[in-house]
Amino acid sequence: MKMRPTLRLILGDQLNPLHSWFDQSNDQVIYVLMEVRSETDYVLHHAQKVLGIFAAMRAFSDRLKSTGHRVRYIRIDHPSNRHQITSNLDALIDHYDAKSVEYQEPDEWRLDKNIKDWASNCRVPVKMVDSEHYFTQRDDALKLFGIKKSWLMETFYRHQRRTHHVLMAPDSKPEGGQWNFDVENRKSWPGTPAGPIDFRPNHDHSALWQTIVEAGIKTMGNPQADNFRWPVDRDEALKQLEYFIDHVLPYFGDYQDAISRHHWHLFHSLLSFALNTKMLNPSEVVLRAEQAWRDGLAPIHACEGFIRQILGWREYVRGIYWARMPEYTKANELEHHQALPTWFWTGKTDMACLAEAIGQSLEHAYAHHIQRLMVIGNFSLLAGLDPTELHHWYLGIYIDAFEWVEAPNTIGMSQWADGGRLATKPYVSSAAYIQRMSDHCKGCLFIPKTRTEENSCPFNALYWNFFDRHRTRFENNHRLKMVYHQLDRMPEETLAEINSKANRTLEKIL
């Protein structure tokens, strides 16, 4: 009697060869991967994002086959492709006369709901299993904070450190005598030490890119198909991790917030794509960073700052996401509705910092957290851009952007559209911050020191205009007392001139 197989679905961000699913091969299990238009088209994605995920999925499929697993891979141009995950699953259940379907828990709410809705009416049993990736479960942060309106990442981070015993001394106190070395992570880069080389592999994905184009998938940005640099399997990702630990991490602590037009990634790990597609496990990355400090290879403020991003922030925003979806991505507390300017898709603006950050994003499908938050996000909030539109742009343009991590960073941290449920104050600044942390102001058409002159940096008037028009919202925020103290001391005519300049600026550049 013929045995009926089980189908196991693997999504494009579930490329973890160490998952317990793969401990043993079984002829009665068929692993299913698929390239579908429902996933390429829900927002406009960067070309490298589509290319990278497809290439990584294909490499993962080959790896599974080479270790004895049965795989059904549906390519983007295959005639049988129905271009919906659940429609393809229905067809495969019929084709193989499958007895059941299993899948790892999706990281995005829309997919989670889509598959659960389908499963409730499926003619065979459907089971969800853990993805075996995160330090936390989806609802751990919610359990920790309960009904509190505002959550504090620092509280969550310390809880994580204790729970997983990371950078903890034998007496249960934090190594180095403090939990957080953030004040030592804010240096601008003077040009030395030299920025690290791009150690990532070179790939020629020209043939795959041609398939993507012929399939009619619309994208933005430079595909770099014949010189694609992102890792597409675990082995390549591990090499990148080792390079970062050995050669880059020692300087990460000092310069993690720095920006330079002379070096597009500076001392950042470039591991986020590998982490978010699960080629790497966050626990192994955290342990390697901690061991580097214990071995004397990097200072504690570098290792702690890096670990905080993964063990703390990454897990924290995931908790925010699952606690507040599906309403979260529609939040617009400040009622900002301005459409994104066209130069968000070209990088062609006279503001040097924005031209570099957006241009780099279009070229490399990457920008580091300060470029995303304090350059692009800063402008977007000051200018009143629509947070939902901006969320879709961030979700599409960055190769590491998946909604669970991107949406809280955009909606909450960057745009304060959630009303302060993630960030206690809006993250905005005048030109002073950008001038201090970057070299973009040198040679820019705009002057960072003035506010209302014709060639004044737009950030300056926009900054004061933002706090003036949102006075009722923010004037009682204890973290903004100094801002409103300065506003209150401004002569009425000065503030009127600033607001007039801000309005003229927006009319010109939006």
C-alpha cells in the first residue's frame, strides 16, 4: 500500500538548515519551497531583495536534496505555479495525495493569518511548529509588560540578559559594572581606523535576474545581478560572521552611529539579511560576540552594543509587533498624510545626507540604523510624510526588511505614529546632529548653522516647526522640556519666520 506523504512548507525567510525538521531524512516527507507573485508584489521590493531571497531559497533547496531530503521547488516561471502559497499547497496536496501539511510559524502577521485561515478549511490536518530561531516566543514581551501603555526596551533587555545569562558576572551583575554602554557608542568617524573591506562573496545571478524580469516582477534599485554580494547560504553567512568578529567588531562600539559618504557600511556587520532569513541563529551570533570580549579581542562597549541590538532590540520589536498587530501598521497618531516625494525612488535631492542615504539604499539595498532613523526617518517625520506609505517604502527597499522587524522600527521608533508606545519621544533632530555624526554637511548646498536663510539646511526650520505645530502633543513630555523652553524663549516674529521657512521648504522639496 502506498504511503501518503506529509508536506512541509518552508518560507523564503526560513532557511535554517539546523532546524530539527532536517535531523533525519524521510521519504514520506516532502519539503515545499515556492517563488510566488503574492510575495514579490505586496509592496514594491528592491531588486536585490527579490534576487537574494530567490537565490538563497534555491541554494537551500539544493542543500536539502544533497542531504537526502525530498524537495518540491516551484520556480517563479513554472507553468504549475498558481502564485499564491495556499493555492499551490492545495494543488500539491492533490498531486501527492498528502496526508498532512506542516509549516513553521511565519514571522509576518499577514502570512500567519493567511495560512491559518486556509488551514481551518483544509481537507487534511495542518500543523504549525516553532521556527526554532528566536530567544523569545511571540508573546513573551506582552507577558513581561502586561497592560502597560509604554514599554521600555531597557527593561526587556535586562530581563533578556538575566534569562539567557549573557554578559553576566558570577554574582548575577552585568559584566563591566553596567548594563548599557550606549554613551560610548556615539563617536563620529574621523577616517581612521580605515573602514573594513567588503568581505561578502561575489555571485553572478544574471540568469536568475533575467528570469525575474521576464516573469514581470516590478522592483526598484540596482540588482547588481552580475556582482551580487549578499550571502545565499549558511556557510557564506558564517564566514561573514567570523570576519566581522575578528576584524570589525573591535571598532563597532565607537562608530556604530557614525555616517560617512566615504564608506557606505563602516563598521556594521552586514549580517541582518542572513539573520532575518535564518541562515544564522541569533544565539550563535550573540555568543560569538560575548566570547570575543572574554578573549580580549574587542572592548566591552563594542560587544555590549552589538549584543544589545540582537538580544535586546531585535527581540523587543518582535514582541511589539505581535502584541499590536494588525492595527499597528495603520497607526498615524500625528495625522501625517504627505505623500513621499519622488526622489525617494531616485535619491536625487540637493540635501547631501538624504541623497547619500537614499542613493546608497537604492544601490546596495542597505543602510544602517542611524541612516534609516536619523536621516531618512528624521526628515520624514519632520516633513509630515504618511507613515503607512513610508512603512511600505522601508519594507520594500531594504534586503533585511521583514514586517515584524521593520514595522515597529518605522511606525513606532522612527515616525512616532503609534503615539509613543515604543519610543518615549520622537526621534528628530536639527542639522546639528547630522553635522556632528557625519561628513555630509561639508560641500552640501545647504548651511547647517542657519535656520531661515535661503540656503539654510531644511532640517533646522523643519525641526522647530514640527515641535511648534505639535505643541499640545509634546510640551508636557519630560524628555522635551528643553526643546519647549527654547521655543518659549523665541520672539514671536522669529518663530513666525521659522514656520514660514519650513512651509516654503516643504512646498519646494516635496
